[in-house]
Amino acid sequence: MTAPKYLAAFAAAALLSACASEPETTASTGAGGASTSGAIRPGSQEDLRANVGDRIFFGTDRSNIQADQRPVLERQARWLAQYAQNQVTVEGHADERGTREYNLALGQRRANAARDVLVASGVAGSRIQTVSFGKDRPESLGSDETSWAQNRRAVTVVR
């Protein structure tokens, strides 16, 4: 056999052996650093959502924290104490009823109310930003009480 034939045979053998090898079992990360293996990365938005809860809900035209929603914010404060490197934005949202201006103001009051509970629970205010989206980013697109209830919320988002 000539050198080019040896080289071609070697290349073919190398390709076949590469195809026959076991796939790597290490987890890779996808967009945004999220693991594609299904595991939740500690300290991530997915961790907050799955293990703590990232949102609280409000009554119609209300921005006060209801007693049944306070434990979610207290769990968030403990989680933020555990992940001191994390900073968050609290997003205030409203349902579709009312003017854009009214809902932006209501969303801001909701975000501020959630922020106040986090700060009172020991989270440094410098780690928390607030923003209102009013009715511009609904969770549910329906025009009924069930949908509106899902849209009246404050969501804590890891930055």
C-alpha cells in the first residue's frame, strides 16, 4: 500500500472508532447557563421558581401583601441570604382592566410592597430593583377572573 492509502485507511479507522465510543455523560449548559441535563442550578431563576416561589398575587386594585402571600416573600428572603451574590428585580404587574397609566402605577406599588417585605426580612435594599409592567406583560391572556387573578402579581427575577 502506498502512503496515501495508509493515510486513508487510518482516517477511516479513526472515524469509525470515534463513532463507536460512548457519549460523554457530563451535563452541558444551554442558553443563559441553564443545564440541559434537567438539573436545576442552585441560585438560578429556575431554583428560585421551583424551590421557593418567585411570585405573589394581589387582590383587585390592591397593592397590600396578603397574609397568605407573605410566606413566599419570607422564603425568598432566606433564599437571597443563602445566595448573597444574587441581585433581583421585583416586577409589578396588573390585569388588563383600567388605563395603562393606572396599571403602571398599581404595578409599581405592588413591586414596592414586595420589596419592602424583602428588606424588612433582612435583604439589603441595594440588591433589589423594582419595575412596573402594568398590564403590558400578562401571564394569562383571558378576560375572566381566573386570568385576571394570575396577572395581578409581583415576580422576583434574578439578575
